[in-house]
Amino acid sequence: MTCNPTRNPFTHTETAAVGVSIEGLSKSFGRFEVLKNVTFSVAPGEIFVLMGPSGSGKSVLLKHIVGLEQPSAGRVTVAGRDASSEATRAQVRMALVFQSGALFNSLSVYDNLALYPREHQIADEAAIREKVMRALQILSLEGSAHKAPSELSGGMKKRVAIARGLVMEPQLMLYDEPTSELDPVMAATISEIIATLKDEYHVTSIVVSHDRELALGIADRVGILMGGELISLGTPADLRTPADPRVAEFLYPKIDLKNPRFKKLET
Amino acid sequence: MKPLTAILAGIGSTLQLLVSAAGYTPTLWRQRARFIEQCYLIGYTTLPIVAILSFFIGGVLALQAGYSMSNFGAKQFIGSLVGLSMARELGPVMAAILLAGRVGSAIAAELASMKVYQEIDALETMNIPPAKVLVLPRLAAVLVMMPVLAIIADLVGWFGGAIVSKYTESIAIEPEAYFSVLRRFMVFEDVLNGLIKAEVFGFAIVLVCCNIGLNTRGGPREIGAAVTRAVVVSLILILVLDYFVTKALMHLQS
């Protein structure tokens, strides 16, 4: 699936934006079926937010898109190529921001960001330094360049992981809970970064999140995954008044002090 | 998974990792910083413990041999016994056992931790193969450092034997006599045999420990299990390989 051009945030050169297609994806771990016949597609340059309760299979789905998991059934394609193929990873620049950050603990923050361009010999050391410092600046991390990941808070680790993704100059950026553990101001900043990458650089973004504000604020489309099934797919406007009671219950839970949920669970 | 299936799967994935890492050999020059770092970790940091252990192994060999050989008036041949035992067998085997305990366990722990905390997944999504950046520099470093460790083990072991032979009353052989016999009965092939063994053991240990680390599944508890597995498998492998390599070398020499 191609595509409007993706303008690189650092070099301002243009490459093709990429789309993602998921057809009948099912995944089982032993007898436990995590994903059940999930089908949707993400257009080039689109922001797609995937929401759902914990354990509904959102992160597993992201791993299929970057080729870290193989489907039990169905097909996942990125830019029309099989996502599980190594060649796809070599041809399409994909960045995944892991929920934990997944920073390389043996490297400093600076070296974490510089690893990708160095390994792929994308630029000389001076240009790499410029890219890294720019990404750190965007995420307000200039002062942490030479710190070790173990010296950072959870929120800072997440920001470093996002900065590492930015340095990769991705055509497709995937985020696993990008705003969890962040304060409201930084969460808003992350939302703005995701939106800016789309508006100015046409980067395709797939965001897994519990954050309703983020989903309704920046998404082009939102999918709701429950129990491994995609039960809702629509625009943020559709989700403001959801027809499906399960979606309404998930997005707009009511706190009932007279009849608390845990008492319902007890019975 | 049944034990036999697990063993075959382990052998298969180890060989697959070897082929994969070997394919990146042309990138080794660009990775020289990682290679040097691994040479330091595998060689330099293991050296003191190898030296201490080899000294006492040489000493114990001399002590035991002296006790037995004195009974039939052959104690003057202690030098050749210690020399040959250290060069052909104990030097490489002890260096390999220490490598498994010190370096192999550290490799398995580091890579298992990287796997559990998704650093390996992050590398893969960045299209940076772990076999290239994590395995190849370690394999290259062990190939360079293992013969050095084995030679030092031999030399220190011989020296330990000489000291014990001189200062033990029941033996009392001067170092000149000890080393003279050692030189007379040893040929270059004896040392070479030991170096070949050391290379094989070191390479197998690092490869197996990398594979166990990279195939860790589950949570932090699995890191400890991976380390235990890596050390146990390495120790078994050293003794099994020792038999087959010794047999192959004897066959080649005959």
C-alpha cells in the first residue's frame, strides 16, 4: 500500500509513506487465542489508535506489524510486503516505541539514539550528532544525553524511546502506550509530536493506548480490541456517542459508589 | 517439549546462530570497538583467576606425582608429567571451565536480560541483527583470547609444579632439572594440541551461552534459569568435546 510522500523530519528528503493491512489475523499461544480474525487497514500517513482493556491483544498485534510475531492465521502486510519477512524490515523504516522503553542499558542515552544511524551508516558522526541532539531537544531531554538509562525515570525512558524512534526517520511509527507514566503536560506533548509527524512529515502512526484524550484528540480512526476481537472501528466522532454498550462502558466508565464494580464481581 | 526434542532444537538453533553470525564476518572491522571490548572481558578479566588456578593445579600435580613416583625412583620425571598434563589436557580444560563459569554465565545473563527487557526486540525492529552486534564480536574475541589463556595456564601450571617440586622435602627437585626433563619429553605438537582444544572449547562455550541467552522466554526469573542452563551445558560440552577432540587429534597424529 503506497502512498503520499513522507518528508523526513531531519533531512527533509522525501520517501514513500507506507500503509498497513491486516487480514484475518489470528494468534494463539498454546491453547490461548490472543487475536481472533482481526481485519483492518491503515492508510499511508494516517494516525490509527488501537484501544482496549489490558490483555486484549493490542501489544501482540503491534508485534505482528513489526514482524516480531508470526501469525497463526491470516496475513499482515506493510507497504504491500509480508510484515514477517526480514526484507520488509530492511526496506521499510519502522520504529516501535515499546511500553517499557526497551532502551539499551549498556549504552548512554546519546548512544541509544545514535545506534541506528551508526549501524546503518546513514550519516557521518557530525550529522548523527545533529540528529540526536535535535531529537533530544524535541523531547526536552538535552540534559540527559550522557546519562545511563538506569538513571532515568519511567517517563523519561519513554521519551528517550520516542526520540530514538524519531532519529530512525521512520515511514511507519508504532507506539505502545506512549503516554502512560507521563504527566499531563508531557502526555499532551507526545500527542502533539504524533500529530506533527503526520501533518508535516506524513508518517503513518499506529498507537496502542488507554488514553481516551489522545485517541479522540489526534486519531484519524480508532479501533477497539476486546478479548482479541476488533469490536469497533470508526472515527473519533463515532466514539463520542458509541452505539455498542461494551465500547461505551470501556470509554466512559461510570464510577458508581453505591453499587461498586468489585461488588458486582463478587456476586 | 521432550528432552530429546529439546536437545535437538537447541543444537539446531545454535548452528543457525553460528551460520547467521558467520554471515556478518565482513562487518567485523567496523565493529572493532565491540571486538576489543569483548577481548578485554573474555581475556583480561579472566586472566588472574586462570593464573591462580593453574598455579595450584600444577602444584598439586607435582605433589601427587612426586608422592607416587618417589616410591619407584622416578621422581626426576615429574617435570615431563606436569608439562604434558598441563599442555595437553589440564591447561585448556581448566581455562575452558573458568571461561564457562566467569564469561559464559555473564554472556547468558546479559543476553537473557536483554531478551526479557525487550532490548533484543528493539534491535530487531531497528533491523540490527543480534547475531551481528552481540554474537559475532564475542565469537571473534574468544578465538583470539582463548589460546592466550591456555598458554598462560600452561606456563603458570609448569611454574607451580616447579615451585612445589623444589620446596617439598620428599621431592626436592631443582627447577633446572625439572624444566630440563619437561623440555626433553615435550614436543611442539603437545602444546598445539592444547591450543586447538582451547579454541574448540572456548568457541563452543560462547556460542552456546549466546544462544541460551537469546532464546530466553518469560520474566526476570528466567534470567537466572538461563545462566544455570548455560553453565551446566557448557561444562557438559567441555568434557564431551574433550573426548572427541582428543580422539580426533590422536587419529590425525597417528
